[in-house]
Amino acid sequence: METGRLTMEEFQLVNKTDGLTISSKKKNVKESKAAEASIANCKVEIIRMDPFEMEIDFIGFNISLVNAYRRIILAEVPTMAIEKVYMYNNTSIVQDEVLAHRLGLVPLKVDPRYFEFRNKEETEWGAQDSVKYSLNVRCSKNPKAAADETNPDILYLNRKVMSSSLKWIPLGNQTDIFQEANMQPLHQDILLAKMNSGHEINLEAFAVKGIGSDHAKFQPGLAWYRLLPEIELTREVEGEQADLLQKCFSPGVIDVVTTPGGRRLAKVNDTRNDACSRNVFQYDSIKDSVKLTRKTDHVIFFVESHSALKSYEILEEAVNIMIGKCSLLLAETDKLIESSAPS
């Protein structure tokens, strides 16, 4: 399999090729064999994975597939977020609509896979498609505060309204299915408003299932990718120039080693961490010593979760959605073929 590369010059990218793109000039049986050979060389490697972050390598895949996963994660993987707020009393300085907007952006621990999408024409809030919260906070003077105290956080009780003030109100049989710990905000320390003595906030909020293409508050996390950088030294770089070359790249990319003869030479260590800043081209003495490329068939993919779904669950959901799209396309194609076939 030919490997496509992008060569990074000082002001441009050149030699743009894609090792997995089958030429449209040769649309014959060889295309299918080439595609099968390409698929056989595809690999997926998990570099690191935890509930909040995931780094995974797609090797041998067309970058359009990886970008499709990214777009699905941002636009189509569902989560739960507050959609409706009923404001009964709000005497704080934060306007009703601003407070409601802030509540909508608070990530929740609620697993969306246990809920259905809410019908927009529905008027009742049901246990199968909604989660109810209440927020009832009143700010008052702290009777234990010293007479000469000037810190408002000590002078007043409940001065700061945090996301921890949101209380889950079960609907229907939700108490039989969910635990309260799994229905709270994902982070308890999100500041919603500040109040002075006598101020009060009293509201009810309802969370529903939604997707990022409707509103960014439903996005389960972030997803991005970059191509694997490659650095090739075209000549020996030693002494002060080696130190300068090392400073031109991200930490750990270039090492300066001492040979048995006492020479200090630059050596490529780990190109994966390179930020592709191309700072080396600022220095005439060393800019001809390296060749910078990026592999178009080696994509480093990142997923970062800020929702109830773990990072790897987000990617799994995106893959399942992609499979569903492909299945639908194949089914519609089969119908089209059957309808156009001679009777």
C-alpha cells in the first residue's frame, strides 16, 4: 500500500496525495481489489483511554471516515440537558433568561441511553423522556459573622448559587430505575449566580434528550484529529545548532545525544508530539537540515468527554450511528435496484 504524505514547507503544503484514494480514471475490477487490499492493511490502535479522554490511531483509513466520526460525535450522539425552565421567583441580579441559559449548559450525569427523544407536541413531562430538577435558594445574613467582617462570602449564607443546588425530583417510577447520585450535575461546583441578602431563586427545570445539531448543550464532548507528523534529518546537526534545532520543536521531539567521540548531535526522538509549528524555517542555518511531512493515512484521533458518557462510549455511539447510516443506504440502494430491474 502506497503511503500518502503531505510535505510541509515554510509557507505551503506540497505533494498532497492519499494512499487510500482509488483513482477515478480506472473504474474497473482492479478498484475493488485495491479497496480490499487497503482494508486488510487498516489498523486501530488505542494509545490511551480513560473515562474523560481517549487517544486512538486510525492507520490505513481514509481521513474522510475519521472526519465522519468527528462530525457524528459533535452533531448526532445524544445527551441529556435542561431544555425548559419554569421561573417562579428570581430576585437576583441575573436575568431570568440568562439564568435559564446557564442551567441549560450545565452537564448532567444522566445516561441518555435510558431515555427516549421527547415529542415536541407533548405537553406532559413523562418519566421515559424527561428529568425534573428544582432549585430553591435564599440568601440571608450569617448570624455567626464577625461585626467587622467584610468578605461577602462569609457575611452571607448561600451567596453563591452552585450547580450542586439543583435537586432531582423523580418522575413516575424513576426512583426504581435510577439512583440520585447518577441524576445530579456532572460537576457540583459550577457557579450559576451570586446573590445578596434577601435575594431568592425558586425554579423548576426539565432536562430532555437531544443532539448537538439542535443545540451545542447536547454535545457529549469534543472530538478532533491530526495527521501523524514525520521528521527526517537530511544532514548532521551538531553543537549549538543541535540545541537550536531542539528548541524549534515541541519537548521530546528532538534529542541531543553525545557520541563516543564527544560530538553532540541532534537526533529525532518522538515525532508524535510535534505541534507542526515549522519554527525551524525561521533559522537559515538549520532550515535545510530537516524534512517535515505528515502521513495522510495515519490519523491521531482524540475524544474528550464532558457528559455522562465516557470517552470510549461516545466513540462507540458514533460508530453505531455510522453503521446505521450505512445499513440504511444499502437498504435504499437495494430497493432502487429492485425497482429498476426488468420484470
